[in-house]
Amino acid sequence: MAPREFTVLLISEDEGLRRAARHELELADERRHVSAVSSVDAAHRMVQDSAPAVILLAEGPFSGLEENSIPPAQLNAAVTSLASYAPVVVIGAAEHQDEVSGLVAAGAADYVVRNEQCLHIAVGLVERRLRQAQTEAQAAARFEDSVPGYRGDPLTEFDGQDFGEVLRHELNNPLTGILGNAELLLSEIRRKGDGCLPQGAPQRLETITTLAVRLRETVRRLSQEWESRQHPVHSR
């Protein structure tokens, strides 16, 4: 099985798009493993077992002007839920771009307006995300390899830049999920304007709480590892 940093998940009803995107991505690097599903629900079942490095989501049919399979009001929810596992590159209608603007601004997603060149642009963004994932994985491996039996000066054996890469890698996903769910919940509350929580709010709050706990535990673990590097225990 390919390492996570070489894996991509494609989500689209359009078989032609899935086939074309898979061909371009795997042709560029034979180490890549590209999986494809036709719905967001199917993607959720897959990412819960093994999260990919990048997700490419085509909002609706790739060719023609058919109706989108994901209604605009649900696009933010779909991308937010997926972005808690991996960055998402979205191909969608121009009028729906604002739905995920918060996630794009947070660096958790990219949006490509659907046109004749959109697949080429989207594949380029996926490849950029894969390179970033590979850099972070290499930094994480250096960090993990240096902790057991550590001896010597942490400043010479562990680069602070590496720690920054690890920190970003470990914290980005839960932060993205928290931000996306909070923004969506607030936008629904403002839209309703009746002072009541919208439908689905308890589930979103539960997701925010779960991700916050995960974030706290990640910070605790990284802090302990960093502390062990600053004050290593030498063998007697």
C-alpha cells in the first residue's frame, strides 16, 4: 500500500473525470495511489479507515450544464467534513465559490471554477498539496526518529524548521474542522435570524468538541516530545 503522502481520493459522479484525473496523477508519479468514489457519503466511509493526503471533489457533472449533485447550501458542510481528514481541491460552479471561501482562506481547500481547463488546474493544485504532504511526512519522520535514545544537542540534531513542519501537519486538520464547522454554524444562525440553533447544530457542536479534544491531546503529546528533546534522560 502506498504511503499516505502519495494517496489521493477522487469524488465525482462523472466517470470520465475520475478516469482522466487518475491518469494524469498516476502518470506524473508511479508511487501515487488514486482511489475514486462517486459520492461524499462513500468518501466518508473510506477516509474514516484511511485518510488520503489530498481529496479532489468535483461538485457536479464535469461536462455540460447539468444540475450539481451537491446543493450550494450543503457544499460548505461537505468540504468542511472532508477537510478534517485532508486538504480538499474543489471543482465547482462559479456562483458557489463563496460557500467555501472561509476554508480556502484558512488554507484547508482550493476552489477551481468549472470550465474547459478546470481539470488541468485542479490536478496541478492536487500535485502541489501532495508535495507539501511529502515534505511534512519527511519532517515528521525525522522528528520521530530522533526522539528514542536521543543524545546530544537538540539544536544540532533537530532543526526548528522540521518541528514547524510537524506542528503544522499535526494541528492543521483538527483546526480546519473546528473552523469550518464553527463558520458554517454561525452562517446558518445568521441566515435564520430567529435566535434559535439550526437543524444539525448539535452534531456540529459535537464535532467541534471532539476535534478540540483531539487538538488538545496533540498539543500535549508534541509538548512532551519537545520537552524530552530539551531535557534528554541519559543512560547510566
